[in-house]
Amino acid sequence: MELLLDRFLKTTPMSLNNNTSVDNHDPYQHFAAILMNATQVQGGRKFVLRIPRTSTRTSTSTSNNKQPVSVLQRLLPQLQTPNTQRRRGIAGTIRNCCLDKDNAWWLLHVAKVLTPLLKPLSGPEQLDIDEKRGLDPELWIRGPDQQRDNDQSTRLYCVEALLLLCAAGRTHRNFLRISKSYTVLKYCDMVEESEQVSDRINDCVQYLRRDEEGTQEGSSDRLVEEMYKATPSTKIKANKTKNNNNNHGDDSDDDDDSDDDDENKQDLDYDGVD
């Protein structure tokens, strides 16, 4: 298994041209399907999520402030290869790893699977400033050149992985909300031709847009709004106002602006969910 994994990673096709020939001349492409099947059981998921021990031969490279990474983290770039079999198998592997709720925090915050899962669902739509705020730039920086994955199964597995992360708990749903996952899912659903994929997207949306139990109506939307309502531009504007008031010698106005700056700073410093 280790040998096949090593060969699979070292023979990654890099060219995005001639997709058909890439699929036909990739001798290790079906290893992705083997991984997907293996991770349906607990033992297979442990193999993919484990962090290999560094040998004495690799100790020099790891000493340069490089932390060892898990097998899964090494597999994430495969979602952007031109080979359909590789993308489909790795997307299914990530989905299977999301089956265990205990893995959700590690997958989101350490392995950072969210952007790789959203990228195959991102398209060339023009986003406004509010939609871009909080969204990983990798998901919109290419503009009209950004294309969704043309394989239905790959898109399905990515959406199902997101659905499992949503079902893992309130903290993880809040993280997906703040990361603007809904924006990507919304535009993907608008052009999705597969009814099965569309149904899974709607299930995710129900998780992300509904109010959590015990919270006030509209709390889920307000969470995202309050996260980004204080932008650096508003803070700069407040500082300019404060400086102008200092020049006019108005101490009372200066105190008011100072209070506003403190409030803005508190909003800007908030960068996560407990």
C-alpha cells in the first residue's frame, strides 16, 4: 500500500491539456478508487489520516521548519489534476474520512479540506465585494477562467463531504458559514444539471441557513454579517475622524470616536468561532 501510494503521488499528471490522453496513459489512476473503497472502513480511514513517521533519511528536510503532514493532506492536490479517475477517487476518499464526526475539527482546521472541496464547485460567476469578503481568494481569483469540475461524481462527493461536516456539529457549521461556503453552493446549484447533486446542495443549504436550536430567528445570517461588518476601511475612516477632531480641540468628540474605535477593533479582532 505504501509503495502504491508513493508511485501514485509521484506520477501526478500536471498538464491540464488533452484530458483524454491523460486518463488513458496514467498507470496509477485507479489507486484513487482503491483508496476510496478502503476508507469505507475504519482501518482505511486511519491509514489515510495518519501522519507517517519521519525516517533518518528525511530528518534533514523536516528540520527546516517543515512539519510532517498526513497522507490525506498529500492527496488534496489530486482534486486539481486533469485525470478524472484521480479526482473522483480522492473526492470520495475525503467524503469517507468525514464519516467520523470526531475528525471534523482536524479536517477543517489542520488538514484544511474546505477550500479543496469548494474549488471543484466554484465557477466563473462574477461575485460582488460582499460575496468575496470572507471567501478564500483561491475560489474566485481566476474570475471567468474558473471552471467547475465537469465530472458529476466528483461534484457529488465534494458536496456530500460538506454535508457530513455540517452534520458534525454547530461549531463546524458556524465555521462553514463564516467561510462563505453558502455563496459557492448557491451559484453551483443554479447551473447544476444533476438532480442528485442539487438535492445534496439543498441539504447543505438547509444546515447553513437555518437558525440553530435555542437561538433567535435570523441568528445564522447575523453571525456572518457581524463577522464582516467592521472592515479595515471603516476603522481607517474612524481614525481620520478622530484626528480631525483632535485638530479642532474638541475633547468630547474625541472621546466618542475613541469609543467607536474600540468597538471596531473588537469586531476586527474576532476571527473564529469557539
